Amino acid sequence: MVVKHIKIILIVTGLITMLPALQFLAPDPMLQLQGLSVSDEAGRLFARHWGLVVFCVGALLVYAAKDPLARRPIIAAGLLQKLGLV
């Protein structure tokens, strides 16, 4: 069943995973939504970097929906990223 719907699964999970791009663009408001605050520039840099990295993983998941040869390594990287987050 998953193989039959893998394209839509990858697109939806990829688009959801791309949402931290908002944290890259506006770190302070996004961190406040999460109940966090960063008072120094180094903290903002790490928050923005995290948002950009997660956005890129999401973009790769969307790309994997169209490229069957790239699916396994991209899904493995996305899984590793999500396990690290947990």
C-alpha cells in the first residue's frame, strides 16, 4: 500500500518538513511560537541554520517523489534527520 502511494506521501511529508523555512526567514517570531527566545546573535544563527537544513531535507523529499533512483538515500537521510530531532 505504501509503494502504491509513495509519491503523494513524499510530497506531503516533504512540504510539511519544509515549514521550518519560516524559522530561517523570521527566527524570533517562530521561536516565540515555540515558547523559546534567543537573546544573542549566535543563538539566532543556529536557529536559522536549523530551519534551513530542515527545509533542505523537506525539499529533497519532494524531489524524491519524482526520482525513484534517489528515493532510498533521501528517505534514509530524512529518517536520520527526524530521529536526531526526536
